[in-house]
Amino acid sequence: MEWRDRGLIIGTRKYGETSVIVEAMTRAHGRHFGLVRGGRSKNMQPLLQPGNHAEFVWRARLDEHLGTFSVEPTKIRTASLMASAEALHAVCLVASLLRLAAERDPHQALYETSVKIAGSIDKTEILPPLIVHFETEILAQMGFGLDLGTCAAAGTDRDLVYVSPKSGRAVSKAAGEPYGTRLLPLPAFLRDANAEPSLSDVMDGFRLTGYFLARRLFMPRGETLPHSRAAYIAELNNRLNAPA
């Protein structure tokens, strides 16, 4: 059996003395593993780092086998990731969230967004809100999408500023004000693509998605939110709060 596809490398692990098993998020074949023979060589190691984009050829005798990867990198980001802790944590966070998807289950939207994030690691002004959007996509693809279109209480699509922690639905300012301390903030940029998010908006976005990721995806598995998420948010705070 054989297929060819584009993919983003999201992880590797050693196999034997000279090889590695590469984990990639591919466009048409989902999250997939493959053995790369000789992947631990000095020439190959920089090419097989998480965050790099590549063309893959997967071969196996049977579909259920691990199979082997031939990897032709098309975009190498190793140097950029090594130079920025914020970028490195961002890629690690994306990889951790992609692992919530079942192996070999195609999720083209997640693939496209993860590639966009990897391509934006040096664009610090757009990366944080892009990751918040990615987290909402993860929730939606896993069957726990947030309903941010209309107010859960009044049915209106105006002045939506809260989200119910129970239903994951938006709540208007008027309907939610008496219960504001029990509701989650809804930053405008999650509803309006033209909204320019402030640091406060981005942090509200991470608070919102983190709440639902923890309770709907990680806690049922007996897990906590990835360490890379807290590390990324800490680096983001450090950069944005640093003296000019």
C-alpha cells in the first residue's frame, strides 16, 4: 500500500539505534505515524523536527501496519523555533491539541489551521488570536463546538459579551449582566473577523477555550491541559508586558 500527502511534523520518537517514528498531521490522512529509517543521522534530524512542513510518501504491506515514511521537507522552521521560546511552545501546544484527534481520521480544517499557525510563528501580532481560533476549531471538530451566534436566553444576535459555562452558548450583555460573575467573557474577535483583539481580549479568549478544553476533552480522559499551553501563555504575557 502507498499514498502521498502533505503534512506538518508534530512529533518524533527514537526507534532502534538509527531510526525514528515520525508523527505528522497530514491533509488527507489525518494524524499519521511512519518509520523513517536513518532518521537519527546528523543530516536528517534537523529535517524531522516538529513545525517543519513536508511531502510524505507512506508505504506498508497492510493498512493497519505502522509503515514507513519517505520525507521531503518543503519548509524547515527549526532555526526559528530554536530562537524563540514563544514560537516553540506554540508549536508544542498545537501538536498536543492535534493528538486529541483519532489517529488516521482526516480533519482538513485542523490541518489547514495548524499549517497556518506554523507559518505564522514569527508574526507575533497575529499568532495568539490564531491559536485561540484553533482551540475553538478543536472543540468543534471533537463534537463540542461553541455556539456564539445568538443569545441562549433572548435569541438576539446583538451585544453578545458572555458565554454560558454550562451550554457553551453566547449570552447578551442585558441577559447575562445579573449573572456576570458566573459567565465566561466572549471576546469580540471570536465573532467578528474584523475586530482587532487587545491583550485583554486574547487572554479572555484563552480563558474561554481553556475552560471548555479542560472540562470537555481533557478531564474525561483523566488528563490536564497541556503544559505547553501554560508555557505559551506565560511567554506571551512576558513579551507583551515587557518594558518598552
